[in-house]
Amino acid sequence: MTNPVKQWIRPEIQALSAYHVAPSAGMVKLDAMENPYHWPKAMVEEWLGILRDIHVNRYPDPVSAELKEDLKLLMDVDPKYQVILGNGSDELIQIVAMALAMPGRVVMAPEPSFVMYKMIATFCGMDYVGVPLGEDFVLDLDAMLAAIEEHQPALVFLAQPNNPTGNLFELEPVRSVCQQAPGLVVIDEAYLAFSDRHHLALMDEFDNVVIMRTLSKMGLAGLRLGMLFGSKAWVEQFEKVRLPYNINVLTEASAKFALMHFDVMKAQTQEIKENRTQLVKALHQLPFEKIWPSQANFILARTPPGKARFIADQLRDAGVLIKCADGAHPQLKDCLRFTVGTADENRLMLQALHAAMSE
């Protein structure tokens, strides 16, 4: 008897593994680059008062016009650019890929980078080309330009800072990619809040560049709100692919409220950056092979050969979740990724890490 699933599900989908999220109840959660801080109690009470007046029986604003203008103003985006909102950056990546997808078209990104670029290319029936980063995860410009020339990608993703490596690529190589790419270049600034540079000016310089951001890393991961800024010519096409009402009323109201208290999120971000500095110093006291500088809210480190999975398992058994990157890409062999938590969370993680690395 024919198996209907095997018969009708696309072979490339059958070959995938679903995106895995580790159970985290009761754990010190340092595996997903979340902001570890909640809002002050008074702010929470004010927020709950707003939510009490939300009419969940009605559909949300179909275009979230007011929220879009708030975001553009707060992020100093030129009014000439438009914005499309997504249920997190993931949905925006999917919207863009769907709008550009045709048989034989290519999505390209340097690797290792955000796994969803490759996964969503597959979802949309596009070919994916990953271009290995250079030593210490710098952008290998010669390799990127050669790959662009060979494959003529419809879509290029550049995560700035890059995930999972935490570094910013030098600006001139980024500019060269934007200049040489025949299709759209998406600069993914998910970790902008923790870095020293933004890329809005590239939209002025190149008509094939859009900028993607999120509020997830600044404390709103549970709301799932991503945004993409670009020219009217690009955004109006992406809006045709966006499903109606993709931003629900609770997310919209909560995000508008959070933007009124942006100073709180900025203060939390600053504290995370200070915690990052302290965590890097502490990690350097342990017998890692390499610890890379980070302009994100996480740190990538290489363990002695063959130890990454053992250490990650030991930390999990001690109640601490981190990300074991070993096996995700050849250049991440023996690597662990640590989200920067509160001072107390980092202390607990370091205690478990000391014990695991002394065995």
C-alpha cells in the first residue's frame, strides 16, 4: 500500500528535521539569546491595564499603521522608507523568500549563520548556497563575490552581527556584496542593540538593500514582532505575500506600550552589555581553545577537542541550558554558544562550567 505522506510531501521537506527547541522548565535558560530581564512591577501593572481594554473579539489593525510610524521614529528611519511587520524575523524571511521564489533561483548567505535562511529557502523551493566564512569568521569577500558571479542569487542574507559567531563584518566587504549582488540583499540586524554599527545608510546607497530588525532581543521575544525597512517598491510587493492580520491585537498593543518605555529596554540592553564584558573575562579563565569577541548578546567559544557535547550535557544536568553548536557546521566544531544572562544566571552557569571542564 502506498504511503500517502511519502507520496505527496516534497522530498526536500521529508529530508528536513523540524526546528528543535529544548525543554527549559525550571532551567537557567541561556540557549536562545533572550533578554533575561522582565519589566519593573509598576510597568507591568500599567501594561495589564492596557490589555484589559483590548477587544480580542475584533480583528487587529490590518496594517498596524500607528505601530509602524512609532518604530520608524524611534529607530531614526527616514520617512521615505516603508516598513512591513512580521510575526518575528522568521516570518519576514519567509515573506521575502516567497516573493522572490522561482524554480532555479538561489538564496545565498555566508556560513555559519542563522539556520532559518537555509530552511526557509528549502520551504520555498529555492536553491541555497552557503559561502564559508574566513578565519575567525570574517566575511571572505573573494569567495562571496565569486559565488555571486557564479550563482546570481535572487536573495542574499547578511546577519550583522552574525549569529552564531557574534561578530560584525567589516563595512567595506558588506558594501561590496551589496554592490555586486544582482538581487535583493537583506541586512539582518537582529542583534543591533548590542553592536556598534547600523546599516540604514546602505538603503540610501543601494536600491537592492533592505534592513530587517526585531524587538525580540530587547525583551519582547514572547511578542514575536519583527520589522523590515525598505523602499516602497520592495515593501509593497512583500505586503502582497503577507497574510492578513499577522500581527495580533495583544502584540500590537504591547509593542506600542513597550516603545513608550523604550528607556527601560535600553537600560536593560546596557546591563546585558556590561554582563557580557564580565562573562567574557570569566570565560577566559577557563581552558577554552578559543573565545571570539562578540557584538551580540551571546558568546561563542571552542572547547578542547571532543568536549563540547559533554560539557553541554553536564550543564544541562546541572540545570543550565546553553547551545551546543558542535555539528551544526564544520567551522563550529567543538563550539558552545552562551547567551548573556543576568549576573546571577551567569554565575550559576560559570559554576556548572567550572565543574564540567574540570572533569
